[in-house]
Amino acid sequence: MSAAPAVRVESVVKRYGATTALAEVSVDVGQGELFGFIGPDGAGKTSLFRILVTLLVPDAGRAEVLGLDVVREMWTLRRRVGYMPGRFSLYPDLSVAENLDFFASVFGTTPAAEMATIAPIYDQLAPFAGRRAGALSGGMKQKLALCCALVHRPDILLLDEPTTGVDAVSRREFWDLLARLRADGLTIVVSTPYMDEAARCDRVALIDRGRLLAVDTPAAITAAFGRPLLAVAGSRRHELLRASRAYPHAASVFPFGEVLHVTDQRDLPVAQLEAELRAHLAAAGHEDAAVASTEPTIEDAFMARMGAPAGEEGA
């Protein structure tokens, strides 16, 4: 018999006036999973997280965390959840040590008593124990917030966009810390707008405009892309983008780093697709354009599932 899920969301709806933030969202998160909600700003991630940590009440549907109803059993649940909101919410005028002492005291414990849990993170914060939280770097603020969310030894950790606004090195270090916590058996639910972070999760839910587009492992979502993907590189990038979008067989054209990612409406051999697109671009004055097949990423899969037609994507 399989274990009950750590999180169960059933047909949850949340509205703000005429705006629907969550539309019939249903998803389960297994015990011990590192599960990610991946989507852009405004996708509904924060509304869902605030429901799961009992700060919002759904307008319809129901949700359970650790087998507890988020509305009827909110007070019992709050003691068992560690929550890190997207916006830095600690006390900026208190020191690192004072913030930790305060949050531990709320749950009737002390940082010293819970050091075994927070040590992997606190070891990096210890040199700054006397520094005001508001004077920390972005990466250190996030580590302090994570420490405060863990200091009462929760059974599940919910992190709403924990790496937004921090540098790439701090992002990688933060995810390394989450991997260590996951290896110790802690269930972690995280949201992020960064598609590349999906690969660090056991499973992900792609979410946009309050609806789930897919729920699966990152590898399975990427494998389901289902059509050849062409990478186009060349000079005069903006003109190259316009020429690619003018290609009559283009199904989608998106900027992707230093290249463009293009899919074709037709089911033809990849070599033929490359040659015909290359010829179209050369005829449009882009003789230096390089066209080659490439492996799709989770971002490509997300954009495909959004269903945006070619020519309507923002440059």
C-alpha cells in the first residue's frame, strides 16, 4: 500500500474579484519529494502556496498538507510546516542570531536545540551572526530565511520563489542545500520562474495563468516535446528573429539565449527542415545564419504547452 501524499490539492479555485488566480488545480506531492511549481510571474504559484500554508482560504475545492485540511485543521498544520515567502520577510533591524532566536522561540525551541537540523545552512551564516539581516547580501538573506523556516524542525518545507533576485552562484548553492535536505528525507515544495531549476526537482508542475499544463518528471516533460527543434544563430539578431517568424512553415519561434528556437509545422526529416529554413534565411539576407537541430529543454516544453502561435511571442 502506497503512502499517503504529503500534499493533496483537489480542484482548488481562487479568485480576486474578476481575476481567477487558480482554476480547478489538482495535484499530489509524494512524501520525501522535491517538487517544483514552475511558471512565470502571475501564474498562480504564490496563491497556491499561501493556501497550502493556511494563509488563504480557497474559494472552491480542498487541500490537505500532511493529511491535515488546510482550513479545518490550520492550527495543527501551522506547527508542522516550514514556509519561506517570496519576499524577504525577516526583521531587517535584528541580527542574524536575533532573527533565529525569535523564530525558534515562536515554536518553543532554540537554535541550539535544533542545530542538527540547521547546521548545514547555519555554518555559512555563523560568521555574520551579529550582522543586521537587512545588511546581508541577497544570497545570505535567503539562507537566513531558510534557516528560520527550518529552525522548528518542520515535516514539510514550502519555499515560494526562494532564489528570485539572487545571483547565479547563490542560486546554485541554495539548490545544493535543498538537495541535502531532500536526501535526509524532508519533503520540499518549491516554486520558481526559472525553468533551468526544474532539473533539480524530482517532479514538476508547469503552471500558467492559474492552470496546470503538465505534471511529471522534468525528463518526461522534455521527452514529450514531440517534434524536431532547430537552433538558429547569426548576426543582426532582431532582423534574424523577424525573418524566422516570416518563414511560412514556422510553428513557433522563440529567442533562447544567444540563439532562436524554431519548430516546423511539417513532419519531415530533420536534415530537410534544416536545409529549407537555412535557404529561407539566406534568401532574406542572412547568408551567415547557422541552423542545426538541438535538444529541447523544459522551457521549450513549457512554451509549446502554452500554445502561443508563431509571431505573437515577445522578442
